[in-house]
Amino acid sequence: MMKFPRDTRELHGVFRDASDPALSGMAGEYLVDMLTVWPSFKLLSHRKIFYRENNKILGHNVLLNVTWGRFFIEEGTCKAAGSVKVAVINYNRPENLYHVRAIRDHIRCVDNGMHYIGRFNYLMSGRLMFLGYFSLEKIK
């Protein structure tokens, strides 16, 4: 298990210095740990599940064995971290509730696809609002 700092400034450096994510390697279950601002639901087994369907990477969240927040993955850049390449977890899908559709997580690879660091963002009036950092840890 990787230990992430809990300081926003340090996490910004970890995010910026992480590797570009390889979308092809994203598959399976990842444990989610909110690192700043939000409480961690890690003890409640908050997970993101990634899978392939029709040459696309799709997924959803699971919290307390309840599925919510369906998403798709696309390539993007994070201007707030020096325009680094990111995988964007985009929740703009019709089956999500309206307020969930505006979530745009940016993730970068920290440890060969075993750990990712993410920026939790919310799209408002065409601009991304940064709401905190989280980590993803591959469940074996």
C-alpha cells in the first residue's frame, strides 16, 4: 500500500510529477481514498470499477455495495498542473443524476497502474472547479 501525503501542496507535486496514464491498462477494481477536503469512504469499501465495452473504457462507483456514478474514460489534459496528460473520468452519462454528470476526475499514474492520484473536479459554467485529491489503489 502506497502512502500519500495529506497536504494539498505536496499532493499537487505528486500529481504533476506522476506518469501519463496508459488508458489500455485501466481495468478492474480500485479502492478510492479521498486525500483532502472530503471524508474518506475507504472503510466503506468505496471502489471504482473499470471495464471495456465496444472499444471504450467504462466504469462505475460502488459504495456499501450500491452502484452509482457511471462514467467513461477519455484522454485529456490538466491545465492546473502545467497541462499534463490525464485520463478523464467523465460522468456525463444519461443514467446519472443531473448533479453527478458534471464530475470530471483527472487521474495520473503513480505506480505502474497499481496506484493513481486523482483530482476531483466539478464542471460549472464551462469551468472546472477543483474540489480535492483522491487516490486509487488496484485491488488484486
